[in-house]
Amino acid sequence: MKPKLIIDNIAFSIQQIGGISVVWYEILERLLKDDRFDVRYMEFGDARDNYYRKLLEVPEERQIREGGHTAFKIKRYINPCLKESGPFIFHSSYYRTARNTNAINFTTVHDFVYERSGDNDLRTKVHIWQQKNAVMNSEVIVCISENTKRDLLSFYRDVDESKVHVVYNGVSDDYKVIDPNDDNKLPFKRGSYCIFVGGRPAYKNFTLAVDSVAATGYNLVVVGPKLTQIEEQMLDVKLGKHRYVSMSKVPNEDLNILYNGAFCLLYLSSYEGFGIPCIEAQKAGCPVIAYNGSSIPEVVADRDSLITCLGVDEVLKKIKRLENMDLRMDLITGGVKFAEKFSWDNTYNNLTSLYLDAINSRGL
């Protein structure tokens, strides 16, 4: 008899695009082809509006549709009760556990941004409560980096460390070094711009990136959510309209081209659970300047490219260093090689090994 898995796709209903959706898509894309398991997938509401869910073909007969009259805003916080006669693994994409004695609950923890924020609003409180509840009621806890594992054991001192496993995220094979014949797709001349990728909450230190670029002759490419009016005004003042471009919903292929043409990725976030753009950039032959904190030392090959102080002068020193072409080529070669180990196949194989270990521990 095949091991039974119930996979909770609720993250696809919570967000239309985002890091968790990327991780979940890559896992499901492989799980749908893996005949070692008897898998069913829980979905709620308009999951198909999610960009990554649209790329998956989940057979109707393998879906468990969550419905009823309970509003989704409430339902997403309710742990499902599943009527299963034998042991099964329940793995949620976003901090739910199955209320069933036969369930072997898995929880993936990405980061502790909310806990570290110091915010005291309702949304933060609810998230912290839900994440902790999932962790404390899971047999297996998956962390996406050693840093996230350290944070977890610090915040939840009652957790048995033997339950906690590190499974690194992967990075798409769409990111690679390419021939420079795609320069016509670049917004600026090759090597004349720095790139900033991702969201821009305060801890990402976007303003520091802008100030650093403003002090150089480089341009700036911003990839992520649409700029706010305040951000546009700041960029207009500090760089001028001709020295920056902003792009949203950039496909992997186009982002790969942008990485290939960039002087460097500026990733100055003061806290990360993993830091996928750092690996993407290195796979694409783009040097990385990042902050030496949280998980970042785990995902950047060259420690000397990391700043230890969040200041313009520190960033400028690293930019100047990258202008040494011999050193730059060595860093690109080392970065490409380093990034090879972060594959989604490795992520999937490590995760399914934990599934099988958990099933075997039940004597099945």
C-alpha cells in the first residue's frame, strides 16, 4: 500500500504570487509525477487565480475541495478535521495542522519576520499565534535554512530539536549564464546598472540601496511590486527619472536576462529566512552584495562580498571591489558553482525522504 499524503494548498488562495507559492509549486510539480505516494490535494475558493497554481494540472479526483459557508478569512485559520481511517501525512503550505489522531503533521517554517518586527497589530498577533500553533502540533518541522532553525529553537524553547530538519529551497533552472546577444532586452547598457529584487518593507533597506547607487555612476533596476508614489518621488529626487526603471511580474526568463546584464545584485535585507534572489543572481553570473546577517551567509559564496554595517560607505567599498575585473570573473565562476547545490530536485528529494521516514516510524 502506498503512503498516504494530504497536501494543503491553502497558500494558493492566500496569495496570487509570492515566495511560498514558488516553493509549493516546485514541490507539487514533482509530487504530481511521483507514483510512490497516494496523494490528495486540499484547495479552497479561488486558488486558480494564483499565478503558480495555474501552471499545475491537479486531477479533479485527487482534489479535496474546502467549501461551506465559513468565510475564507476565517477558514484559513481553522485546522481541518479529515476522516481518514489510517495514518497519513498532512503537510500544509501555510501553518495548518490536521485535527486527526491518524495525522502525521508536517509544518514548513520560512522565517520569523513577524516575531522580529516588534509590531503589535492584530495581523501580526494572529500570524504569530497560527505559526506557533502549527509548530507545536507537528511531528516534523521543516526549516528552509539553518538560521531559521536557530530562530525557531530560540523562539520556541519547548520544541524537541530532533523534530526540526533543514531543507534548503531550490532555485529554478531558468537562471543561468547566457550569451550576451539578448542585450537588446536590457533597460540599460550591460554592466551599467545594479539590480534590486523583491519586496521593499523597511527591513529590506531599499532606501540604502538607492542612496548607494546615487553615490555612483550606475543606474538602478527595481524588480518587485509596483512602486508607491513616495518611492517614485524618492527615486526621482535621488537618481532622476533617467537612471532607474521599475518592473513588476517579471517572468523568470526575463529576470535571468536582467541578472546577466547587471553589474551586481544589491540585497541589503537585514533579515531573511533564505534569500532566493541571491542564488538566482549567482546562477546567472551576477555578483551579489548583501548584508552579513540572518541566512545570507548560507546562500552567498563569497563572504568578502557581504557588508557588516548597513551604510552607504560599506556598500560603496564592495561596489569598488567588484570593479576589479580579474576578481569579478573569479567571483562569477565561484558563484555559479556554489549555486548548483540549490536545486528544486534536491529540495524535493530531501522532503520526500522525511515523508518516508515519518511513515516508516509508524511501522507502515
